[in-house]
Amino acid sequence: MLTADFDYDLPQELIAQTPLPKREQSRMMILHRRTGEIIHSRFEEFPDYLNKGDVLILNNTKVIPARAWGNIEGKEIEFLFLKESQEDLWEVLCRPAKKARLGDVISFSPGFEGKIAKVEPEGKRVIRFSSGDVLSKLKKIGFAPLPPYIKRKKKNVELREQDLERYQTVFARKEGAIAAPTAGLHFTPQILERIKAKRVQVAEISLDVGLATFQPIRARRVKDFRMLEETYSISRGTSQTINEAKRESRPIIAVGTTSVRTLESALIKGKFYPRRGSTNLFIYPGYEFKAVDRLLTNFHLPQSTLLMLVAAFAGLDFVKKAYKEAIRQKYRFYSYGDCMFIL
């Protein structure tokens, strides 16, 4: 199987640049794997597709305002804060990277400075900070780490607050992600209440969305690609909820590809246990799903690991057909776009 098998042409105007006024207004394409039927719906009707006893899994990771600009000797550089690797040491991506050299001091704002302690390939750097809580300072000056296909003018202050609110799920709790679990962006507190009122069990996991999720595939053959690791956690309560549902043959519904990867990674000899771990699980057609029965997901980039996971779950030919129909019907694509529910 080749990476090129997962390519498709998307008109640029279908890439959603801003969120809809209301989260639940997103369109939702329903894919019935058994019959091959495609139905067009709205996300506000999502609770109608759930039943008593179903288990809905949400990724409660919280996006940090990881995008910031710093100055090195009067030269402005854009930084994406990836994670704190050790106390006061942060891994970052920067551009233009050639201007960020070993030993350079970067000033982000008054009282917020760091020094480049390590230079790594592909624009990656390690910065040492001595001013304390970096995350609290990022919350004052940082921007939402939107993917590059969402175009924003440099330091667009007008849209900063909107993006910080809307590029975040309403159930986000655990800080650490540098990208949103976008299938969760459609939920509202009211939608969640309707779901719980149907006696659907809602459980949470955490996977800190990092570079692995949007890592480009630089391999001709799919099987030659290796994913980076991302950290995840699953609680005792969530483990018990899923184990009980599995014993009773009740459906497990994953919200987003990150929830899928967490559940499929955490399953040990047919059971779930509370744990913290890391995963580089790469799911593509041929993978046998053991944990997840249904999937809510957005529309993904061509030749991406996310699209490959969806194709593994629904079948590549069916997914290609669905994407063609979504383009014909002018669905909105990617992070701020519409979604599909695969039954």
C-alpha cells in the first residue's frame, strides 16, 4: 500500500478558516459500514444516533497557547512550544530556524526570556528558561497553535480570543496539547446533557496531541513510516466503564482519532487498566480494531496518518466515496470544519 493511495484533490475554498457561530451547527455525514449508505445530517442530531448503554469516549486534553514570537538581536522569530522536557527546559519549533543559534537569548516579553540550550534538526530547539512558570507567561502572550492551513495574519489580535476559545473543546481539562482533538470541537454543554439524559455513559481519556498527530509521511510505502510518540492516560473509572461495556457487548464510541489510538494502545490482553503511557501506534488499512466500535471524526488532510486511520476503520474505498460526496456537497474540511460519524 502506497502513501499516494490516500491522496485526493480538495478545493481551497472548502478549508474552513473560522469556526461556525455555534459549535453544533456543523454538518455531519453518517457512514453506515454494513450497508454502504451515506446520510447527511447536522451535529445537533448526534445524540439521536446514540442509545442507552453506549459508551462515549472523549479526549479531555487541553490546548496550550503554544504559538509565540520572540526576538533575537532585533530579529523576530516564530516559536511553537511543544512540551516541557525537564524543569525550565522546553522543546520548541522555530522559523526561520537558521536565525535561532546555540546560546542565543530570546526575548518574548518583558521578564520572559530564554536561552537556546540545544539545536536539533528540522527547526527544533531546546530553550532554557530561568523566569519560572513558562505556561502562565504563554497564557498572557501566546496564540492558539492553529495548523498552517488556517491562515492568520501575523499576531492577529482580533481573532486571538476567538481562536483560544474555539480551538478548544468544552470538556478540555488536562493541559499539554499543541493541537485540538478536533472531533470534540462540535460538542456543547447542552449536547452533552442530552447525551447523558439518554443514559449514555460518557468517559474521558487523555492523549496530549503533539507532533505525531500531524507528522507528515515521508515514505513511499505506508508500512515504512514510523510515528513519533505521544503520551496518554486512562483512569481507573474509565477502564472499569469500558471493561463492563465490553463484557456486555455494548458499543464503544470514540470521539476523534486520538481517542481511538489511546484505546487501541491501552488494551492489554482484552482488558483496560488505569495507566499512563506513550504510544506510537500507527493505524492504517489492515489493522484489526479491538477496542472501538464507532467513530466520530473530522475530514482530514490527504496522505495523513489521520486519514489512514479512518480508512482502516471504514474501508479505503468507502472513505474515498464519502470524501468525494463531501466535496460535491461543499462540506467544510479540517480542524474548523464538519464531521462524519462512522457506524
